[in-house]
Amino acid sequence: MSVLCVFNTEQVEEVIAGPGGGLETISPAGVRERIFVVTTTCDPDRLAALAKRVDPQGARIVEFPVSGTSKQVAQGDGVGLAGGDPQVIERAVRVLEAICASHHYLGEVGNGSRAKLAVNLILGLNRAALAEGLVFAERLGLDRVAFLEVVRGSAAHSRVMDVKGDLMARREYLKPQSRVDQSLKDFNLMLEQARATGQDLPFAAVYASMLEDCTQHGEARWDNAAIAEAIARRRS
């Protein structure tokens, strides 16, 4: 059994089915099964197609993207989103539980990434709302750090505020828990999936444009709390 944690769908395809990849360790007759646990947030359709393509060759893909920052996962607070054959998932369950004690089964391969993209959409827009509020308060003459404590005690409090609030208020982005380029990759996948279904995502499009702004300003590898910097650069 192998656990994959790479950047994008292309790298998952390369590791499993590319030259020197996992398929080459499986006999042509498919006698020896090998399970690949994919924790990368992928293009759902491409991952589903890959799972179907490699299955006859003895490779089983268990989709298991994780919701949570690297710090949350390290603390045991991540949530896994599983997709794949239930029997294969059962054989991999000890590995899955070692990654995330809490997990949900979403059905076929592809559904885990679909759920992860929808979760990340909500998380990203929560980050954007927090960032815009902090920048607005600062423009009005309030101290970011002091205002964060005020808003934490208000009806606007959120879990995102606890995870990203201090980073935004203190403008500390260089030890990332989750990076700008990772968020941009995910938001581009969201927009592609939305276009394929005929759904417009107006807020997601704006958020993606701000992540692009961060990238253009050399902030791609910063924590994605740096969305506050993109908002601060906007002027009427």
C-alpha cells in the first residue's frame, strides 16, 4: 500500500501510471494487488478516469483528500473525505485512520475531491471575509490585532478566525500552514468544475483573482492568509 501526497492531479497520474510508477511494480496478470491512497485534492473526473484505467492492472485507488491545515492534521483534527470501492477502503482503513481519525465515505472515486473542493470554497470565502474585515477596520484607524479580539467575541466569530486570524492580524505569512499556490490550484479546479456544470461561482472567481494577485507579487508560497495583502492593495 502506498500513500500519495503530491501537489496536483498530473503528479498523481505520473506516480501511479507514469514511467517507473506504481503500475510497473504490479504483475501484468494483476496477481498482486496494490492500493494507492491519494490524499491530493485532484480534478475529480481525471482521478475517476485514472482509477478505472488502472483497475484492470491490479491497482486500486482510494481517494482520501484531507480537510484541514498541516497544523490541524498534525494535531489530529483533520477530516478525511474517502472515495472508492468500499471493500478496498475497508482493507485500507487502518492507514486511513492513522492519517485522520475522523473521516466520511462519499462514494465512488471523484466524490472525495468534489466534496473537498466544495469545503475549500466555503473555507476560502470565510478567509476572504475575515481578511476584508480586518483590512477595513485598519483603514478606519483601528489596530488589526486589537480588533481581532473584538470580533472573536462577536457574532462574527468562526473557526477560520481561530486558525488564520492571528496570521492576518500580525501579517505573519512565511511559515505556511496552507499556501497561496495550493489554494489557487484548488480554486481553479472549482471554477473548471463549475463551468462544466453550467454553474457560475461569482465569489470564487473574485477570490481566485486575489490569489493570482498574491502570486504576481511573489507571495505564492506564503500562507494563504496573505489574501489580506491582496485586499489591502485594492484601491477605489
